[in-house]
Amino acid sequence: MRILWVENHAVFVRMAGRQFLAGHDLTVVPSVSAATAALSETAFDAVLVDYDLDDGKRTDVVAFTRQLDPRPRVLAVSAHDDGNAALLAAGADAACPKTRFAAIAGVLQLAAAPRV
């Protein structure tokens, strides 16, 4: 699966990416602006979005994906329940809190199920 991960915590990316996402084609960007640039250039199957980023409204990435065709699945991956709730309210398909990131493979599978 081709995944864009919008996350600015480099240590978490390195450790969790290696442990839980190693079997995927993973692109990591640290900001909203880098995410929209990557999404404009490449088609992704899924986008993992952290809420606590350094630039812009964090829900902007979710909003940007809504204009893409095909639209990738969007997963909220904040450490905070409020951040995940905001991303879900903005249109994310699912959430996987960082405290339960070991479950990301299952959440990706559920999110990849055909939309009804």
C-alpha cells in the first residue's frame, strides 16, 4: 500500500514506521504544505494525519483529500483524543491513536474496505 504519513515527530516516525509500516511504500512529510504538495504529485492509497503539526489547520489535509480522485483513505493518528475527533469530524475515515499504533495494520485494512 502506498501511504503518505503527515507527522512531524521524527523519532516516532522512525520507530513506528520501521516496526509497523515497513511492508508499505511510505512517504513521510512534516507539514500541511508538504502534504498537499505530495498529494498533488502522487496518488496514495492512504494518508495518516497527525493533528499536532507546525503549520496551518490540521484538518486542511483531510479537506484537501476530498477533492482528489481517487480519494485516498484518511486515518487520524493523533496522540490526543480531541485531535482525532477533529480529524474525524473533518472527514477522516478512521482513527488510530498513537498510544495504540500497534493496531495500525488492522485500522488500515478496515479503512481500505470498499465504501458503501
